[in-house]
Amino acid sequence: MRLFHFSHDPEITRFEPRPVSIPSERPPGREWLNGPLVWAIDEPHQAMYLFPRDCPRILIWQTPETRDEDLGPWRGERSDRIIAHIEQAWLERVRTASICRYELPAAAFEDLHDAGMWISRSAVEPSAMEVIFDIPGALAALDVELRAMPSLTPLRGLWETSLHASGIRLRNAAGW
């Protein structure tokens, strides 16, 4: 299994545990997830972080529980593994930005059993780093369709479907 951390900083030699910048409401007993941790994402879910850091985005994919009636209205006729929605205002930044993908040693992490997220409570040194200069191309290579829309607010209903929906940096989305 491969784990990654994405950053705009190409000089990281060691990831130190740190609390999240903006704490999230966590289920009882999981408040510690706002504390000092090193976060990683597994290879199948890495597309969630192949974006400029503050880019608001919603990614959806089918799960074994997805009902047929949820596929058409939200996915259309496409067969991509994942659909990533961004605001039109971010499209040029996504096209021109680069991002560093650090590979991290899987043995240092524990699985959160939540959309490919893993955490380490200790400092971690990356085993490799690569700069990705073509984010849309990297997404396409992962079977991800990139959709730009004027606003993400029409997608609020995704969380009431049987599709998996991950919203990232939505506090930066216009009107969210």
C-alpha cells in the first residue's frame, strides 16, 4: 500500500505532527483528530488532494451501496471512477498550479477507515517526492473527470444520496 501527503512546499524533509488549522466537529471520542497528527491519503483516494491547497472541491464516487437512481442525476452517462467538481473561478489555478506528492512509509500510519485517510501520531520522513506539473492530466490518469461549474452550492444534495461525497475546503466556496 502507498500513502501520500500533498504540499506546495518542495523542501519538506520531515513531517511533524500538528493540529489542524481549523478544527472540525468530530464524533464523540474522536475529538483527538483535531490534535497534532501527520495526515496521509492512500493511493486509491489521492485524487482528493491533487488540487491547489485552498481550492474548494467536491468529489463523488460510486460505492457498493450506491442505488441506480442516484447515478444518472449526479454522474450522467460518464464512466469515470471519480468526478471532481470545482468552481469555474478555480479552473485556471488548477490548470497552472503544480503540487508536490510526498510518499510516506505506510508502517508509520494507522487507518481511519474513512475515505482513504491515515494518520501518524509521530514525525514521519518521506521516502520520495515528485512534483506534479499537470494537475488535470494527473487527475485524468487516475480516471477522474474534472467538472468546473459556476458554484458548488447546487451539489449540496449529494450528501443525501447513496454516492460517496467528499467536500474539501468548502469554506472557500462562494456562497457555501
